[in-house]
Amino acid sequence: MGRKKISTTVYLTEPQVAALRELHNRTRVPIAEYIRMGIDMILDKNSYRLPGQVSLFDNFSDDELGVGQKETRKSDDEEDSGLQD
């Protein structure tokens, strides 16, 4: 409820309004809140179609990124062998 809300008009079918009113009567959640929740669900489901920040890794496969592969690390002895004075 912390965000500013903008008034808009939405046209619903009679069965939709009847179902929302019944849901409101049983739960006391405002109808407008159910409509906002439904819109949020649609936006989440279609978020890939909306502009936004793009990950640097979206265009790479897991293999290319090394996901799921064990990291091989040199032992301390191997690293020290090249640094002798």
C-alpha cells in the first residue's frame, strides 16, 4: 500500500464482477487489490517482453559460463614453485 496509486477505468464482464464481489465478501480484501494482484501476475509472467536491465550473462549457455563445472585450482606447492627467489 506504500506506492502511489493512479485511478483508471477497467471494464469487466458481469461474471468477473460477481466473482470478485463474492471473493471480497468472503475475504474482505478489496476488489481493487485483486485486480492489482492479477496485473502483477501478468507482468511477472511476461517480464521477458518488457524493457529493463539486461543481464550480462543472458546470451551465454551454462557451459560457456562454466556453470556446474568444478573449479580446478593449483595447489599451494604448484603456485609456490614458480615464485622461488
